[in-house]
Amino acid sequence: MMPGETTEIAGYQFTLSNVSDVRGPNYVASRATFNVRRNNQAYTTLYPEKRIYDVGRQPTTEAAIRPTFWGDLYAVVGDADGNGGYVTRIYFNPLVAWMWTGALIMVF
């Protein structure tokens, strides 16, 4: 996705607002900002990161997850493509809360 580009998943519109470099206590990261809308109204903002730790120089991704009653919104940002865009993964995992509810019912 390019900054400013929007894609729709399960009725949610994800717009990649920007990707900025940030410094953490022991890593540097590219932090993306996804503005999420539903029914043309602001719903939430997600901040996934692609981190590189100082020791070992190992890259990791930190997913941004927004749980909802009907499912979880999940966004990940990856490497830059060299043309101003970024590799992204966006998912809607339905009924995750129901899975945990079912497990609790089975325990009781």
C-alpha cells in the first residue's frame, strides 16, 4: 500500500496514513498509522511496527490488533517496496471472542 491508499476488508476501510521511523528503548522501528473507518465514520487507529533490535539486528513485526465483539481487526506493516509503498497484511478474524466464550463454557 502507498500512504493515503485505502482498502476495504469485511466492511472496514483501512487507510495507510503514514509510516514513520521511531526509536524504542532497544530497537528502531517503522511505525505505520492505519485509520480504520466503518460506515464512513472513524472507528479506530492501528499502529503496527516493523522493528529491528539493536542486539543481533533481528527484524520482527509487531501486529496491531483491535478486538471487537464480532471479530478482531489485525494489521501488519512490512518492508518498503522502494517506490514509496509498503508491504501490508490486513485481516478480519471473525468470532474470536466467541471462541474464548466457548472455551469458558466448556470449562464450566
